[in-house]
Amino acid sequence: MRRRGFLMLQFQFQFHSCSSAIASLRSSASMATSSAVQDQKKVLRSEIRKALKALSPAQRSKEDFEIQSTILSSSWFKSSHRLCAYISCPALREVDTSTILSQLLTKPHSEHQVEIEKELYVPRVEDKNSNMRMFKITTMDDLVPNSMNILEPSPLDDKGNQREDPLSFVKFLKIVMFYYYVGVAFDKQGRRLGRGGGYYDVLLKKYQDLALEKKWNKPLLVALAYSVQIKEEGIIPVTPTDMPIDAIVSSDGVIPISLLAKEKMS
């Protein structure tokens, strides 16, 4: 019996040791895979930045105009009440959004104007831990430059009140219909390569979880992209935390990807 007990203990020790070793190997493999994906992302970011830098000012201006015109003339934009959009930064070579923002912040001039008044929310980085919020603004004067000279909304309005943000909509029963946002590269499968900070992925996951909990309609995640930012399928590496996009708007028009986008934007 003692011999048998010793063998059982030895077997259990070996089994647990083997299990621990397998778990360790899996963890190491996962880390290696994750590290490889991050390396692939860095290489692709570098390639796209060079391609963006090579775009002539005239070509960029042409694509900016065509992208914004497509959005502003669309029925899905005109019928939207509430949306989030980024403040474009020329230094980062992002698709220009100034015309879109100007239109959103312009109030109807006439009682006969059928354009729906819209509420606009723009991003503000909260810290270096991928936390970002969207705050409502009513004028470009609500924006202030951050440490990188990128315009962001101040957290308080001119009366000292906290600005409204989409994650507080549980109190207001409001629903965001569109998120217009940026990235470095996109493909027609809905993959998006960001700048590496994870800010949009974290924010959008929070809002989508809230929308699911409250049974709200899912917002459409729409990327604005220059032609050189749209890659062939399978080139953009992704991880489980990378949020997919629903559609792309480029100088060639709208590319609906998800079923929801095909229903709403086609």
C-alpha cells in the first residue's frame, strides 16, 4: 500500500508538473504570437506612413474633398441625430474632417430647412492607459490644443459644467448613430490598424457593451481613409482586442462591410 501510495503521489506530481509545463508553453507561445503580431503592425505602420507622406498636397486635398462630400450628401448622414467624429490633425496626415465638423456645428438658418439638427461628440485622451472619452461640443471654440498640439474638447463647458459624453447616455436615453474615426490602415474585411495606443478599441468596446446592456441599436463604426490606406484582405494583422469597422469611406465612395452597414449605407 505504501508503495502504491508513493506511485500515486509520484504520478500526481508528474501530472501537475506536466500540466504546468504545458500551460507555460501555451503562455509563451501566445506571447510569442502576440509579439509577432505587434512587430507586423509596426512594419505596416511604417509602410503606410511613407505612402501617406508621398501623397502630394493636391492629391490629399482632392481625396479630402471627395470623402467629405460623400458623407455630407448621403441620406444616412442627413438622417443621423447623434454622432462622434475625430478632429483631423494635418501633421498626422489624417483625412480632413473640417468641412464635416463645420456643417455639424452650423445651426439651421431657416425654419423651412429640413436638415436635422445634430449633436456632435469629439475625442479627448484622458491618460496614457488607453482611456479616452467623447465630449459634446457646440462650437469649435470648445476645443483646446493638448500637449501634442492636437485639438481636444475641454472637459468643462464655458459655464463650468461637465460636458456630456456617450457613456453617460444611460441617464439621457440617447443613442449614438455613427462613429467616424481614424486609423493607419483598413481592409474590406473590416480590419483596422490603429496607431498602437488602443484608445479607440477601448472606448468603442465600452460603448458597445453599454449599448448591448441597454438594448440600444449598435452604432456604425465608419473609417475615413485615403486610397493608400486601404489594403488587400489578409495583410492587416489583428488581435482579439482590435475592434472591426463597419464601413470605409474613401475617395471612391462608400465601402459597406458589415450587414448593418450594407443595410444602412448602401
